[in-house]
Amino acid sequence: MTKDENKNELEAVSFEAAIKELTEIVAKIEQGQISLESSLSQYERGMDLIKHCRGILGQAQKRIEKISDQGEGKDQ
């Protein structure tokens, strides 16, 4: 999967689904259920998921700040 394909696929993943997948990846790696090569691949996927989750949280924070500013009568 190319970086662009991975990015497009990640955009469709919800925050909750990403966290669930991250939890599963961590469990597999910690339990040694997968080979080294697969561990590296899963680690890379996990890092992509973390980046995606941070992006979602950043957007949510901006929305909250905007709503708070509007509630206080500040215009943006």
C-alpha cells in the first residue's frame, strides 16, 4: 500500500476504530504473537494510527475553542 493509499484509508477510520486497532496491535506485539517483520509492519501502522488520532483530537480541540469563543461573544 502506498503512502497516499494509506492516508486515504486512514481518513475513513473513526477515532474509536483507530484506538481499538492500536490496542490490538500493542497486544500482538507484546505477546510475541507475530514475527519480527510483521511486528515492524504493525509498528508502522500503529504510528500512522497515532498520527491520525492526534489529527482528529486537534480538530476537536479547535471546534471546542471555536464554540467556547462564540459562547463568550468573541467573533472569529
